[in-house]
Amino acid sequence: MLILAASTFWLQDQYLLLGFVLIIISVIPFLLKFESKRMEAREVVLISILAAIAAVSRVPFAALPSVQPTSFVIILTGLVFGPETGFMVGAVAALVSNIFLGQGPWTPWQIFAWGLMGLTAGLLPARSWFKSKIGILTFGFIWGFVFGWIMDTWFVVGFINPLTWKSVLGSYISSFYFDLLHALSNVFFIRLFLSSWMKVLQRIKLKYGLH
């Protein structure tokens, strides 16, 4: 987060470069995890396919503010395949989808936000409450707001001057409607597609021995 905040001031014209740097950094957990184990091509292919699905699913909904089926794909990926895969799919999906929708200084922040969404989704299945449908719906709803708050932080750091409690609070409050739409869209997609997607992803995981 500190790196992103600093980049807003000193690397405003290098957002695409910073985006690729963040993608490269996100590979580090994979290198650590697979240091004593060969990473098979099917695992790389799976990440690529899921990231592509997450990215492309965002494009048709671009005209609807904050309706993000991308978040659903990222959450399910992290839930089934773990935090590293969840983070990678989230990070790559943000960068790839902005190739179609437009790159900008917001791109690194979206990489961070969606990557963190996938990461936390991969960490929470250990919690018993998260294994229920209500738990997953709650997680998706909360992340609709968390994602918005992260993006609000980019706006505050980059555009609010001078920084005061009133101006900062006003910026976060003004985005409530859009954050709520994101949260509700997460609930909608999870409610509608959770069972079918879980069956497909779990079958792929079992068939190819992915962890």
C-alpha cells in the first residue's frame, strides 16, 4: 500500500510499468511454494484461463458502474485453489481487463485490490463459518466495500489537496453507492453461480491433482 501511495506522487506516468512490476512481484509466492516442487504446465494454464475469464467477464458490464463479475471469479478461484492462485488471477485479471477498458494510474491499485481479494478468499476456508454459503456471500458483500475503499485511497492520495479529515471522509462517503452496487453484485453472482462453479472447479482440481 505504501508503494502504491508513493507511486501516485512520483510515478504517475509509469502506471503500466508499475503494473507489470506488481505482477512480477506476485509471482514470488509461487517461486517460494514450488521451490522444492516442479510447477507443471497445467497449473500455469489454469491460472491463465481463470485470469482470462475474470478479465473478459468485466468488459460486458463496463457500462454498469461497479457491477463486477470479475470479483466473483476471483473469489471462487481463491476459495478452491488457494491464496497464491487467487492472488495471481486477481492481479492478472486487473491488468488484462484494463487493456480493453483503459490503463491508467488506477491500474496498480486495482491489481493490488483484486489480488488481495483472491488472496484472502484463499485463506478463509480454514474458518468454519466461511464454508457455508452464507459465509461466502458475506465475504463477497464485505469485499465490495473493501475494494472500493482501496480505490478511494488512490483517489484521496492522488487528488485531494489539502488533506483534511472532512475532505477524506467526504471522498469515502461519496463512493458508498458504487461500493454498495459492487457488494450487491458480488452477492448476486455468488448466489446464482456458486454451486455450478464450485462443482466445475473442484472437479478440475481433483482430476489434475492441483493444490
